Amino acid sequence: HTADIESESFQLDESICSEDNLKFGLCESAKVEFTIKNKADIPNLKSSDYGDLLNIYLYFNGDSDTLFQIGQYVCYKDEYTSNREHRNIELYDLNFTLNDLDITSWYNRYFSDGNRHQIIWVIADLFNWINKSGSYANDDSSPNIHIEIDPVYTLCNGAFPIGKTIESDTITFGFFMQGLLEFNGAFGHITREGKFKFLVMQSYDATPCRTVTDDFRKPPTNYSDDNTWGIGQIDVYGRNNEMKYTQQNTDKKKPSIYVMVDPWVIADRDAGDSYTNNAIRTLLITINHYNYNKSETECSGDLCIEVGDRYNVEFTQASQYDTRNWFRSYVLERHFKGIQSMHDTYTAKGDKKQPLYQITNDNWHVGDSTSATQGSGTGGVAELYDEHDKRLIQLLRNLGYRILDQPTAELVYNKESNQVEITWTDPQDFIRNRPIPTEWAKTIVVRKEGSAPIHQWGVDNEEYGGDLLVTSTTRDEFSETPFIDDTIEPNKRYYYAIMPASLYLDDETNPIYHYNWTKVFSVDTQRILVAPTILALEVDGISVTVGYIIPALEVGTYASLKLLAKKDNIPTSLEDADKVIDITEPTNVMRIGSATMSGLDEFSHYYFVISIEDDIGIQATSEPKDTMTGKRKGIFHEIIKTPNPEISGEYIILDDFTSGREEIIASPTIYERGISENITITQV
């Protein structure tokens, strides 16, 4: 009873959109606060779980039979004041509970058939699950919250079929419902009777619910002289910031663009899908008439006015605060206070044009989504092209950032001198035909090794994400005479960003530069392979083990690593070598290893080199090392004598390890006499 409420402490805050600009799909909760006397006959209003619903009524002239229901709420706070003479009460409507409700189990079950379902049937089934009704009467996973859907509603895309597109461990009612309602240009609102309503605001030309005149107004009233521009275009972007759909109302001369970024409702639809395009068109028709005055109006309280209603304010007399005699707006937020003396504050936020993106001043990587193309020969140049960055430039311009076009630039790499030469023509100023006049102030060139520079696009804080090579404040200074970078090293990949900048001219005391960072080149400098090294040779009969070091490769990849051997001379190529083997699988990291070459001639003088080659055909070879092979090792077979009277001594037959066949080999004494090649066997 109002007699139990302390003074004028009763407050009601409700809204459909408390954002700085109109954002559809929100399901914002209403809040009631008041202080009551601490009386024994008033039980604690806070209950467990989702709580008992409390109805709050307004009645007139002491007539309890004439009741007006303000709303239906759940108490979340009933606390004593410090002197325990009063209690502070805080209540919320059911949106407060629903928004955080975990609906993951219902979502996965409902869409488990892999089919698409119309939005109206999806909503009906979800509320059956929430209420534990229909097919979910015996479902223990249901939260069993009793809430009805207001029967008076129309969703412009209610028949649009949607599929399973959300992959998350937790899906909340608020996230899910916001996606559905935004796609229908509606808001989720709890009515005075405690029902969930799909609220669609009145048309701008509809009859206002209330006209606030000087008799009811409590000046000053704050409002903007300019209406917000009506939404005349919808742009829909995918999760990779690619444009998927766009619809425009050509009747709007100055359209405000409403942007939807990665809406889950249509995440499974292909870009440009005609069925989805028609739905976006239907949505545009629904929301394109919302233009209003940004305002905050204080007036006498009237709880018959609800959020989403349109109202007029009229001035019968000009004053120091009011420059015209009327304006119109919407009740997007309301703050009601009092019991006997009731006050209302209606608020409608909004900029003249909808912002295209809510962008914070983070790092933007240049050319992340497009890799450089490998140049031909032993040094290559490629220009990066990143469509996402170029679209982002346009979006930032629409937000009011003074960003110039790209410069016209050319980069040449001179591999003989290992220098980079850059020429560019600076972009022209924007004077008349762009959103905001923008003047060129300077151009910088930033170089970074290994990856494209990172640019802080909002503030010129001298942290350019790389090495600042030059700052040119003379227009077209390097259009004919190139800027030369001679500080680069071989075997590197460098990225060069040529960034023209405009100055925030209205902030000379603290200049802020805005850069266009999309002109980026990659350069692969001259490759000079570091030669491998032979560490040592170890002879084992007619086999030689070669110890080596293969250096790391910083640019490109190894194509082959080979060990070459030649008798009596240094091998000059693969074709010139007597024997060639692959020593290991080529990788780009440095490694120390060994390789064994077998089957060489015995007692011979061999030269060994290691040859390496990269993916574009550059070769390098180690310094040669040489050694003598030894005697072939074999298995003793038998001893024979020669019948030749001129040759005396014994001979042995060995099963040769290398050839696998029996051979006649003279004894060491005969070998020393140098006549072993003439030995023949006439009998055994």
C-alpha cells in the first residue's frame, strides 16, 4: 500500500533501447525501486529461484476497485536499512530472468533434425519449453517459468526459415532472441500484464500517444534541432567482415545506414541469396520510418504512456531554452518517480546518422588476409591487396574519420645493389564530393621485416608497427625522384607501407593524424645461400662417412641436399661427380649430421663436396675435402697357388661386400710389387 512506501521513493525505469543509437532486437528489463517501512505484517518480498511474481497497481482517488496495473515483477532485493526502520526493495520484470536463461539444451534438440524452421514456430516451441507446456510437459530440463506471449504482434519476417547456425557451449535466451527480433525490426518487451511482447514502434506519422504542452512540461527540455535521419539502407556483413547483403531505399536523399554484423539468423545463407535479400528488403520497409528528435523531456507523470510510444512536445511561448514551438520523438527510455507528485522523464538517444561500426582504437594489421606473391628470379616484389582493409576505410569515413585515398605508388627492387626504390604520387584532398573535407598533411613510409606493419589508425603516437623510413610533408616529393632504402639485408622478406595522412584541423594543439594504411608491398631480397661445411671424413675400407653442417635458410625452402664424390679431382657438378647421394630430407632449419658413401674404389684418392639448392635454383657448395680409401673388406674363401712359374706366392679368393661376387685378389706381397692386375687363374 502506498501508505507503507516511504515518502516519494517509488521509481520505475523501463526502456526498449538504452543504446546511444537505435539498436533493434534488445530485450531490456524494467526496474522498480522503493523504500517501505519495516513492518512485521509485510513479509520478505524476495523469494528463491525465479520468485513469486508481484503485481503493482495504481488506483485513483482512493478507489481500490479502479485499478491500473503498472507491471508484474520479481523481487531480487529486500534489505534492511542501517537503522532497520525501513527496507529497500528492488524488483525487475521477467526480461531480467529470461536474458540470462541457458537455452542450449532446447536449441540443440530442436534443430537436431538439420532442417530450417520458420521463426514464428521456433519462438512458439521455445516458449513451450520455457513454460514446460505442450510436448515439454514432462521435460525436466525446462526452467518452468510461466510467461505468455502477447497475442497482438506481427513479425515482418516471421515466416522466414532459419537453421542451426550457433556453435557454442552456452546459448542464452537474450542472445538468441535479440538475433530473431533484430531481423524483424522489433524489441522484446514485458507488458503491464507480464506478457512477452514483440514490440514494433509506431510510424513517425502515427497519431502521438501524448502531446506534452507547457501545462505539463517541466522546463528546460533538452532536444536536438535536427531529426535523426531515417534509416534508408541496411548493410549486412559476414563474420569475416565481407559484405553479404545490402538494400537501399532510393527515396531517401540522406539515408542513415543500419549495419548488421554477422547475424546468426542468416549465417548459413550464401552472400546475395535472393530469398534473404527479400527478407532484408522487408526489414528495411519496417524500420525506414523511424526518424525523431534526440531529446530528454521532463513532464508530469503518466503511466498510461509506455516505452515505444511516440509523443509530441509543444511550446506556446518562446524562451531562452526553446528555439521553436514543437518537436516529436519516441519514448525509448523512461524514468518515472513519485506517488502523490508523479514525474516522468522521456529519453530518446541517437545521432543524426547511424554509426556503421562500433570500432575501438585497436591495432589493424595491414594485409593479414592476403599473402605476398613470390617474385621471380632471386628477388621479388608483390603488392598486397586486402579487400577488407579497403572496405574498412570507407566505413571509417562514414564514421567521420578524415581518411584519404591510397597513393599511386611503385616499388622497384634492384638485386644488383640490394636496394629498394619507391616512387609515389600523394592523394588529392577531399573538398566537396566526400563526406567530410579532408586535406593531405604528410606521407610516411614504414618498413617491417617478416610481416606487414601494424598501424594505430586513431592516434599518431609514433608507434608505427615498424621502422619509420621517411616522412614527407611536401606533396609529390618522391613522384619522380625515388626514395631509396639501402639498409636492407639479403635473404629477407620486407614489407613497405606507404601511408598518406590527414590532420584533424580542428585540433591544432594536439594534432591527430588519420592514415590510409592499405598501400603495402612485400619484397624478397637477393638470396645468397650460405655454403654448407664439411667437418670431417672418416674412412672405413671403401666407405667414407662425411660429417657436415647445413645452414638455416631464412627465405624460401631447400629443394635438395646432396653429397658428391670424385676420384682424383674435385667434382664441379652433379654430372661431373663419380658418385652422388641424397644426404637428408631438406628442411629450412640448421642441422649438424653425417652421411656415408659406400662402394668406392679401394686405395683411391677421392674428393668430397656437399651441394645445396633452394626452391628457385640458387646453389652453393662446400669447400672440398679429400682422403684415400682403404682395402676392401671381404670374407675369406680359400687359398690357391698360381701355376705361372714367373709369379710366386699365394693368392686368396674373397666374397666382396660391395659387389657380392667372388674376385681374385693378390696377397699383400704381390700387391706391393704392382702386378696384381695381371694375375689369372688357370686351375683351382
